[in-house]
Amino acid sequence: MDSAWISYDYEKIGAVKNFPLTVKGQKFFLILNPDTASWMILTSKEYENYQKNKFKGVDWEPLFLRKLARRKTGEVVGFDFPKPAEYPSVVVVNITTKCNMHCKYCFMNCGDFQGEDMTTSVIKEMVKQMSEMPQVKQVTLEFQGGEALCNLNGIKKCIEFAENASKKKGMKFKYRIETNGTIVNDEVIELFRRYEIELGISLDGPEEIHDKARVYPNGKGTHNDIMLNLDTLRKAGIDNTGSVCTIGTHNVDFPEEIVDFFSKNNIPFKPRPVNILGRAIKNNMAPDPNKWFEAYRTLYYKSKEKNIENFSVHIFEENTYSPIRDYICLRSPCGAARELISINPNGDVYPCDGFKGVEEFKMGNIMKEKIVDMLNKQEVRKLRNRTWRDIPKCKNCMFHSMCGSCNYSCYGAFGDIYREDPQCAARKKIFVFLIKEWIRNNMVK
């Protein structure tokens, strides 16, 4: 910064992009560094001075501090971004591939109670290897399926082994479960309470919307059963629940009704587009990107109005307004085979839960080799290190550091993981929308 003691000369950085934004009739300009996702908004007058190099030192300083300009000496600000993990701390434990439902967009094609349960030997080996994982002090076991509660005994065994390993080796274990919410009884409640298991219950909105896609094998809707069980859980003192709300062709046109439902029932929720694999492809359940953006925008405003926690609002705001990338599915590289792995009942290991039914992406089997060795296989390292630089469309996008193309969604949509995310067009609109919201709240008079 210029002062009586020191003065710097500044210059633009070639990588920095800019484009105009109009908010409530006022014109502004976004100055953005695609490689860092740092940005600044200039008024029309400020932008004119910026373009004509009429800025003084004090004008350049905010740009310099955001890595949008550099000193002519070559000095730039160094950003200390959090580094992606080298070893997984979250295991999606596919404790069974059986399911008591037959959802129309299931990416695993589960249902009709067909499938297999995880064997005791696989459970033991998984817990053993995770309790010895380098650089990891806490492991989260997230039980999925199929429907995880179709194998309650397997969950109990897994937790028992994990608790014993925690006492012997000092590794702390936490537990989550993603459930369809149709199987709740005293035994389930006792397990949830005893180990403070965090619950995610799949709900796609009110009954008439939810029951279009989430049904039993006979076609009957599941909504009423889930709501009765949710009430049972709450009466038992178990209220650490949130919901994954899958957005597909069945509900993308009803965002207001979705928010009203979650607000009325006081359920935090995470709306996200369907995984483009399995029955989602067969039944054409993926929402059009433009419709997903329109839904997101309505969900955004309505959630804030109703003061209900919408995790997707938080995730996109965090990526737009900060350097934090906590949500591993919306960053580059993503968390697949880094923070996260997925293990099937027979011990087969996959980079994430989205790939757990895709043989092409099997990393190995824990009964035959160590997870740490799988991580160093050439094909696994290539996937682990996949970033926007490897994807032609992402490489040329202004928002590539705010975003992250989902491996398995790309594979499902295009048969190729080196493509832009299928919801690319929607994401760009979401980022611009959130930047304009920032302008509206901070700069518009």
C-alpha cells in the first residue's frame, strides 16, 4: 500500500478474467482469477480506471491481496489452500446390497430384497486396515447399501469391531447411516442411541412428490411409513437427522413445495441432482440443467425465507465466497480415493460410493491387498489426481476453481470421466447468481 514510507507499482495478471453484471439496473464488473476462484466487484467507474491503468497504489492493493494483480517486481500474494488428503478417513460401508425398496432412479439397481450381506471376515479386515491408516486420526464409517438396515446384525458387528479397535489402537471411529427410513424398531433405536449414529434419511419432498420415485417393489409409496418412523425416532430422543433430497424429473418443478415440506417438519435437507447411473439412466430421471438451476434459485430464496437449513445453499455459498472446499464432490480434485473410499460386501474397494457398482473402477479387494497399496496403483493415482486441468471444457471455464466435475456422473452421462459435469450449465448459473446476490446485498444502493 502506498504511504509516506513505501510505494509499489502494480500490473494486471494475464490469467484474470472479467465480465459485466447488471443488478437492479446498476452495472458492475466481476474481476476473477479462475485459478484461485478469488474475485472482486468493481463499479463502472472503477472498472474504467482499471482498464485504463489509472489505478493508484491504494486502488490496486485489494486486487493484489486477492491475487488479481501483482507488483511489477513480480511479487504476488501466496494463498495457503487446504491440501487434499492422501489417505481416506471416510469409508462407505456397503453392509448389504439388499433393499426393501425399488426406487426409480437407483444408481445401484437395488431392490426386491436381492443381494448379499458383508461377511464377518470382510468387516474385520476393513476395520483393521482403517485403524492402521497413515495420517488418519478419526475414521467415519458410513453405512449404506442397498438399504443398510436390511443387515442390522452386520452393522452391529462392524461397530463392535471398530469400538474394540479404538480401545486397542487409539483410532477414533464415528458412525453415520444413509437409510430410506422404512425400517425402524426398538433394536434400531437402541443402536442409534448407544453409538450416537448420525442419520441421513432419504426424502424427496411431500407425499405426492416423493411417492413418484421412492416406492416399494409393488409400486406402493413409502412416504407415510417414513414419516411415521421419523416421528418414532424423535419421540425416542433421536433427532440428529438430516435428509438427502434427490432432485430428478419427478420433483424438479416443485421447489416451493419441497421447502415448505422440510420447513414444516423441521428437517435439514440437501437437495442434489440424481446420480446418473443405473435406473436413473433407464428411466431418464436426471433433471435438465436449466431446470435444476431454476429449482436451486427458488430453493435458495425459499429456504432463507423459511429459515430451514439447506446444505446445498451452504455448499455453493462456501465455494463462491471462500477458499474452503469442505464438500468433496464440488472441488478439484474431488475426494474420491482421497478422503473417501467405498467397500462392497465381498471386500471390493471403489473410489467412492457412486462407483460401487461399476466393475471398471474397482481398486482391489481388501482380502487380497492393502488399501494403502491400492491407492498407489497407476490407474487409481490418475483418478485421484484428476482436476479441471484434465478436462477440456473445465480448463477454459472461468469458474473451474469454484467447481469440480463429478467422476461418476460424468461416467454415467458420457461414459468418460474426463468430461465436464453433466450439470455444468446449471453450476455456472448458480455461481453467477450467488455473486449477483452478494452485489445486491453489499453494493446496490
